[in-house]
Amino acid sequence: MTSLAISATGLRKAYGEKTVLDGVDLAVEEGTIFSLLGPNGAGKTTVVKILSTLVSAGPGSGPIRIGGHDLAGAPQSVRAAIGVTGQFSAVDGLITGEENMLLMADLQHLSRSEGRRVTGELLERFDLTDAAKKPASTYSGGMKRRLDIAMTLVGDPRIIFLDEPTTGLDPRSRHTMWGIIRELVDGGVTVLLTTQYLEEADELADRIAVLHDGKIAAEGTAAELKRIVPGGHVRLRFTDPGTYRTAVSALNGAAADDESLSLQIPSDGSQRALRGILDRLDTAGVEADELTVHTPDLDDVFFALTGGSAGIPAPTTPQTQTQEA
């Protein structure tokens, strides 16, 4: 059985009269990426701060275990097992990238020789060797984020909290960061990732929890969450009016658009469903000129679960696939 790297029951936190977390349960398996998805202000950063011992959980919260350690009883052991990269870079721009790394090595109580060895290996791993002697203030946003994560890895943590690590990055740098995160998990690291980017959660996470109004609105794999929302369909387009009319008869119940010569059939987009539609067309002796499959994406899921909360960017890649029939 897979062990849990992170488990929390009934996380609660309030600041004055404002409730930020209202009974959040989390279970993150070792060696996976778990994403907390939600808009700004949803409570994602508060979850990270509690789990990383930066702030205490509120009254009424249940037990929390990180890396096998009880957070309340052994916070120092928890801190030794984790690494944290926040939304805003912890890099000191007044010193070089190498000096930032060596400073982190000192904080981890590594010997001078071990600190230099680890620093050199991580700078090379994150493609920062050429910039190592330059002030970090001269680094691009993507370079600073890479240095940030490299600094987090100096202590070789097995659990890493990444709090919106790609905020403010351009698309190329964001994709580079995704590759780095995947490599970490391939090496056995567990990642709890908070993000407001739907595409990012869809691309990276093994499991996703949608956080809304201080509670988990839904949790599952991306595919499981997408099945929550109805609206998947197959669209068939024809160029010949006669063929179109035959298809209308063959696919009884499909929504027909006489102007565009197209049909829309409710479907979950599965191979079995597509085969059923095509078999009915084959029986009728007709062939569509274009077939388009639309399945609900995380954008649809989020708005369905939260009633359309603002402040969460939509995916930058289309979720509709078109193929010539």
C-alpha cells in the first residue's frame, strides 16, 4: 500500500471573524503531485503555511502528519523533512546565485566542502552554472524561480510545498518549471502544488482538490473531476445536404443545425461512445466530413463547483480536438 506523505483532518483557520479554512481534509500519497486549485483568497497559501509549520492551525483542527511526523508533537522533524517555495522569490538579489545557494547550505548546517558540492550539482541541474557568479538581481523571472527551487533542495527534502510557483512567469518559463516539477517527482519527491492556473493543475497533478470558501468543493483526478460536469458532446459536420439529412435520420435525437449542416450528440468522449456513433453512420452508409469531440475541462468544473468565482485564469490551450473523419 502507498504511504501518505501528508495527511490532515479538519484543518481550520480564522483571522478575526473571517474564516479562511473550514474543515479541510487532505491525503497526499508519497511520490505524487497533489494540487490545491482555487482563485486568489481561497485559502491555498494558508494551507501551505499550516502544513509547513509557519502558522498554527486554528482551534478544532484535527491531527496533521507530514512525512510520518506529527506536526504538533514534532515540528522540528517536520521542518527537516520538507522544503517550501512561496509565491514570492526568497532569492537575495544583492548576492550571486552561488552565494544564495551557499547561504542555504550554511542554514542546513552542511560542511563547507559538502555545501560547495551540493551547490555545484544543483546549479548545474537547474542550468544556472553560467549565471552562478552574477548577482541574482540580474536574473530573469524564470531563472529566479529555478534558483528558488534549487535553494529549497539543498537539504534534500522528500516533501516540497510549491505555492503558486509559476505566478508571473511567461509561457516558456512556466513549461520549463513544469518539467522541473516532474523531474522532482520522478526522483521520489512528493509535491503539494497550489495554483490558480487550471491548465497547470490539469497538466501536472495526480490528484486535484478544488478549494472554495475554505472548503474542498471536490477532489479527484483531472479525469474524475471532468466527469462531474455534463455537456460533453460530439459534433459532426457535413458538406453535402443529402448526406446530412441521412445522418439526421440515422442519429435520432441529435441536435441538428440545418444552416451549418452539423449535428451535436451528447457523449462522454470515450472510445466506446465514438464507436457507437460511427457504427450508426456506417449502417446508414454516410460519412461525416468533420468530427469534433468536446469534453468538459477544468474550467467547466471550476465554474460549476464554485458558481463562477472570479479571479482564476482559464487554460491557454484548447480542450477541443478535431479530426477529419
